[in-house]
Amino acid sequence: MLAYLIFGITFAFAAAVQPGPLQAYLVSRTLAHGWRRALPAAFSPLLSDGPIIALALLVLSHMPAGFERGLRLAGGAFLLFLAWRAWLTWRRWTLESVTAARGSGRESLFGAAVVNLLNPGPYLGWVLVMGPLLLRAWRESPLHGVALLAAFYATMVASMVVVVLLFAGAGRLGPRVNRALIGVSALALAAFGIWQLWLGMTMT
């Protein structure tokens, strides 16, 4: 179970701190309206991810058994790609790169949920990485599957709350800490990408 907890925490942290449509929405809401109005948006994955998870598991459950090895290898490659992109983001990071995209919803929670539903990132993450891992954890024990989901979403929400509070802080402290978190996420993604590739290559 410990491996699933660690992976859920690490992958959620990496997803939450990297610049993308949802983080851009969070940051722009924070800078424009203050942290109190932006904070509910941190809980948006709890609202939007249900259909994404259901679709990913539906797709995965109808694939032949032999596809699981290919998915693990594809997931490992995808994680390494995300690590490379996070490293590039860390090198080129500016405040403007995070706030360039703005959410369109008036209300933080539902606006962020719409942004997340329209973002291809969660779909790719669930089909290539989290979905296969959740199925494997559930086959071992339903408790392992629940632990993976709980670790993932607790970390996701907590990390996005931290992002909101960082950017609500004074001066450049928030952006600087955010850049450091992106660097940590790049290392974590690379490590778990290698782990996923190893799992794929050693499957029998």
C-alpha cells in the first residue's frame, strides 16, 4: 500500500504545481479577486474528475489484457515527457507564463471545474498513468485502490490551496516558491516515469 500512497501523493503534487489551464485559473482568480474567492477553486477536481475517471476506467476495462504492458510503457514515457516539460518550465519560468491563460467562469469552483473538464491533461493522466495503476491496486485489494485515490486527491487539493495562498502573499515570495516546487515536481515525475517503465518491462 505504501507504494500507492507515495505515487498518489507525488503525482498529484506534480500535477497541481505545474503551470497549466487550471493553475492559471487559480492564480488569475487569486490576483484579481483575492484568495478567499479563489480558494474554492482548489476543490474543483473533486467535482470534475468523476466523469474523467469513469471514462478512463471504461476505456481500460475494454482493452485486451496484453495492452496493460503497453499502457505501462506508454505511461512511463508520458511521465518522462511531463518531467522534461516541467524542467523546461522551471528553466524559463516567469509569473506571466502562469497567468497568461485565464478562466472564464464567474464562480471559482464551477469555473475551475469547467477548465479542468476541457483540459486534455487529466484525461491523458488517467488513461496512461492513474487508471492502470488504480486497476492494479484494486485487484490487489480495494483498500489499496481507495488509499491511492485518497492520497491523490488529498494532495491535489492541499497543493492547490498552497498555490493560492502563495500567490496571495506579499512580494515575489509566492512565485519564487512556486518555481522551486516545479523543479521538485520535475524530479519526482522523472523518478516515477522510470519506475513505470520498469514495471512495464518486467510484467509477465
